[in-house]
Amino acid sequence: MTVGPPCKVLIVDDSAVVRQMLSEILASDPGIEVVGTAADPLLAREKIKRLHPDVITLDVEMPRMDGLAFLENLMRLHPVPVVMISSLTERGADTTLQALALGAVDFVSKPKLDVARGLQGYADEIIAKVKMAARSRVRSLARTTVPRITLETTATPAPRSIQFRTTDRLIAIGASAGGTEALRVVLEGLPADAPAVVMTQHLPATFSSAFAERLDRHSAMSVREASDGEAVLPGHAYLPPGGRHLRVIRDGARWRCRIDDGPPINRHKPAVDVLFRSVAESAGANAIGAILTGMGDDGARGLLELRNAGAPTLVQDEATSVVWGMPGAAYKLGAAEEMVPLERIAERLMALARG
């Protein structure tokens, strides 16, 4: 049973076939009303003014006009939740990450071959993400920056290379929808000598390299895709390689990355729960756990295991989350000791690391 009026969707795609398929898929759900379609951003601009959609689906790789330029103008002048329909290519991955940086809520990967039949296979995901976008928070395009915190309270920065100690902290972070930018904000606020960070962000396999490179450009830490067996070191942040789980194992006085090709957990691979449970087991009270914006509940039970192991835990607050699904689920489960606005999370992580 649908509660309230259906969310109004405008479909923007240069392909008539894709517009037709998306219209049929979305219209099949009683909670969605397709109010119009547009073949390019110029037509879309007029229809947005006339139809006032709640959500826009946008193909960012359109030949007649740059979808990114349209998105940037839209988020600056008339913010509307946008779900991108993006191709799963290397160039598509970079374009999609740029679109998320500009304010798009989420994306659905468009198959390269037999798009019509392929999209039908994504029907449930498309419907879920459009309905989630209708409930999400979008703000006018303004880059969120935070001052970088230093590990010590003195003005003298610590050296990049720090001797590993068993008392070192390990920061574990999970995120999903809205998380690509939330992670950037957090990592941008951490110093080069911060404790090691291990992260899981829900992304398709082909996006992981481009995402790691993007975060590395914005962080004083060294951000990389983890390789199996490598030591987890301060000043470094690790993401799972495409389509693999990341776990942390203890090896004597060290922690190491373990790349896990096991089945999806909570429908996700990588899954936040897999990372958090391994960190709870390997680092216990030496860890700090955080869940950022995201759809669903992945990570909530793992964060509770971290808290039960003695680790400080926090979640991003509802006001600054694009989607308060994952952090909200963790908070309601009693897994989080505190809720923190996005722009203060780096500062809070460092305060807990010093504690």
C-alpha cells in the first residue's frame, strides 16, 4: 500500500529506447509517477519548470550536451534529487564519480550491450533508488570542506612514517548512497599522520580504482586499493578492490588486509558488516567505527559488534546525511554511541584516536 502521493519522476536520456524502458519500469510501481521524459538537458530544463519533478533520472553521457554541466547548473540553481543512469566503463566510472561530487544522489549502471534487456534486469534497483532519492536531502551545490586536524595538539606535525605499535588505533568506516562525497569530506579533514583507515563503500567493481584515486587526490593520507596480505599502516587508508570484501586480520603485532571473494552479504560485495566484524575481532577496543550516509542497514550489526568489543562508535547525523538508512539503522540498534554532523566527523575521529 502506497503512503502519500507517488513521487514524480522526469527521465532524461538521449535514447528513445532507454526512455521507454525506464518509463515502463518506473511506472510499474504504484509509488512512482513518470511525469515526463526529455531527450536532452535543454528540453529537460523546460520540463523541470513546468512539471516540478521530485526526482530526475539523468544519463550523464549524452552526445548533444554535457550532462555534468547540466547537473552542476541544476544543483546550483534548482536542487532536485538526481539518479544517474551511467555506463559501466572506465570513463563512465570517472564521469559518475564527478556527478556524485556535483550532488547526484545515486546511480544505476547501464549495461554496455543490449541496454533494453539489461535495464529490465536492474528494474528492482532502479525503482528502489528512485524512491530513496525522493526521500533524500539535496542542497545547493557548495563544496563542504573541513579544517584538517593534526594528531597532536601542538602545531608541529608528526612525521609521515610512524613506528607501528599494538596500541595504535584503527579507524573503520562504512558508507553507501551519498558516501563517495562524505568519505571525501572525512578524509580531507584527516592529517597525513592519522591512524590507519579501512573503508567499505558500496560501488560496482569497475569503480574502485577511480574512486581510490579520487580520494587520494583530496587526502593528505595515502589512499589506495588494498592488496591481499599488505600491512595496515598509519597514514594510509584502504579500500577493497572492485567486487571484493575487505577484512582485517591480526598477524602478531600487526594488522593486515585480507581480500575476500566470498558471497555478497546484505546483498553487497563489498559489505560493511564483513569489514566491521573483522575489525571487531582483530582490533577490538583499539578500533573506532563510523557509519556514514547510505541506503539500507549494512554495517549496523557490525558496528554493534565493534561497540560490544569496546570500540568507540559513531554515525553521521540525519541532517547532513543524503540518506539516513545505514546510520539510522545502526543508531536504532544501539550500535552508535553518538551522532555527529559530517563536517565534524574527522575532528571527532581524531579526538577518539587521542583518547
